[in-house]
Amino acid sequence: MKTQITHYTVVKGDTLSAIAARFGTTVDQLVEWNHIADRDRIPIGLDLLVAGPQSSESYVPFPGAGFFTSTRDDPIIRSMGIRLIQEYCSAWLPPEEPTSLWTKTARESYAMWQRKLGYQGSDADGIPGLTSWTKLRVPYFDNEGD
């Protein structure tokens, strides 16, 4: 089972609880992922980042440290960024959100994750390693919903 990471546009009559139920997530996660100030009022047309349920079989295996040492454009990076936001390790400032590009912001966010895990110094340089990547549990990016 893959986790579907996609966008959803709010339509008339939508509520966060209904959207959360539809995508198998929680209102709190939608509020956090989308930086929603008032959970009781969501404007029609708002583009929400949503993700469905995940299983242990849906995680991206560690692609190797070399994957993160050059400019890279890969959906795995966006999926990683979403997980970092979920773990409160984000250098992205609203309304900016993770993209599929390996950027300075993505690296800074990953360094926050490494520090959260207790790494220090050069071990918290923002370049993923096998152990920290495995603990992050990055879901596959499923673009079938895009």
C-alpha cells in the first residue's frame, strides 16, 4: 500500500474533519501541514496538502548518501520534506512547502531531524544516513492522485 501525497482544493460545504476522514488523516495534521490559523473556517479554493494512510511496506529505502550530495530533482525529496514537517523539523517558511528539489532548506530541515535524534556536529550535517533515514519512514510519493 502506497501513501498518497497530493493536493486537495476546498469546495463549498467542506470541513476539515470531512477532508481528514476522506484522506485517512487527522484535523490536527491538516492544520499543521497547511498552516491553518482558524480550523473552523477554511476558504473555498484553498489548496491543501493531504496524505493518506501508510504501512510499513510503503517506505522508501535509503537511496544512499550520494543521492543527496548534488542538485537533485526527485519526488522522494518532497515526500521526505512532508515527513520532516510532520516531525516538526522544518526550515520551510509558510507559504513555502517542500518541493522535489534538494535545496539548502531541505538540507537544513534534515539537519533539524538529525539533531532531534540526538546527532551532533558533523553527524547532523543535513545529509541523510541509513539510520536517520530509516527512522524518518519516508513514504513513497504516489503521483497517481496528482
